[in-house]
Amino acid sequence: MTEPTAFALYLDFDGTLVEIAPKPDQVRVDPALAPALERLRARLGGALAIVTGRPIGVIDDFLAPARFDVAGLHGVERRVDGVVSGGSAADHPALRAQVPALHAAVAPLEHVLIEDKGASVAVHWRLATPSDAAAAEEAVKAAAAGLGADYRLQLGKAVGEIVPASATKGHAIRALAENPPYADRRAIFLGDDLTDEKAFAVVNEHGGVSVRIGGAETIAARRLTDPEDVRRLLYAWADGAAIDPDALPPA
């Protein structure tokens, strides 16, 4: 049996560990999740990180009182072993200057939300009518285009987010994997969205195991059905079941 410490586990949050909610702040977290992740982290010798578009502080709030290594804002900010780097809003004056215009552009649209994360900005239209959703998408595309090559737009499930051009979950995993306790381990990454495909590519390139949550087309090698399926797997691993990601269903 492969030793657990041969693996490094990277986990998306929304749509992977928890079900996607109508609004970002309405996510419900299974009370058993954080304690199970703490047990699993110990079993992996510390090599467990949340890799997410959320800010580190939001992940902390959802998983309190536990604190995990986190690559937040698609890797713009990172916390490893309690040390935080990157993610300051002050480092992104051009983006900050665009935010008021983006607010004005979507203000007439019903059920369109702006999630301002400081170093990135997301526009959500999950609850909007098709016409307002289309208008919201065009507004965030226009804002991203106005920022030039230093920023890019990434589209997900009823969301468009403007992030620094260098920020992807793939870059985040590469950065984490360069240092202990993640170095020299086989990566496992679980994610559910278009933004996770870049991370799947990095994991696949280095012989790891990529796992897509849900039924969408993917380059991931393996697949789980939904967050409940993910939690069932992680809880089993946390409590001593064999960690064998190659045995998961193929994508």
C-alpha cells in the first residue's frame, strides 16, 4: 500500500468541499468537514492545502477554528505554515480604479453581485435573468479588457472574475510543490470548475492525479459526482482508509 506521506492533497472549496450556494456568503459547511481535514492533514504529514478563488480570510471563517494552508485568489495570496504572502489590494491600483465603474455598470441589473476581494474582483449572476446575466458578463469582460495584459478574465459557473494575469490555480500548485511539506510528493487535486482545468494540466504534467467533480468535460483523469461524494471520500481517508486516488472512477 502506498504510504499517505507520498501524496500532497490540494482541494478546491466551492463546488468541491461544499455545495455552490446562490450567493457566495450563503455556503453551508458540514460541521464534520474541518475536523476531518485536520485528521487527514496529520495523516499526510501536513501536505494538505485549499486552492481557491476565495480570499484566505473567507476560508478561515468557513472552516473556523481550523487553519489550513491556503492558496487564495487563485494563487495571488498564499499561506503556508502560518506565513502569508501576496494578496494586497494596494499592489493593484489599476484594478482598484476599475471597481467603481464596474459597480456602476452592473447596478441596474437585478440579482447581479460584485464580490470585491481586493486583489481580484468577481461578478456573479447565478440568480439573474438571462438578459441581465448576459449584460453582467459583458460588463466584466469590458472591465477586464480595459486593464490590458496585466490582468485576465476567467469565467466559471455564472461568474466572471478579473485576476492578475499570473494568477492561476496551476501556478499556485507549482509554487506550493516547490517547498516542504509538498515537495517531492505525488499531487492529488480535486476541483469542479473551468478555473480548475489549469490546475489539472499541471497535476497531469507531473504524474499526479486530477479529479473533476461533476459531469462537465474535463482533462482530469478521474471524476467524483458531487461535494457529498468528495466529503465521503475525504472522511474515509481521514479515518484510515487506503489513499488510492488511481482507484477513483475515470473521467
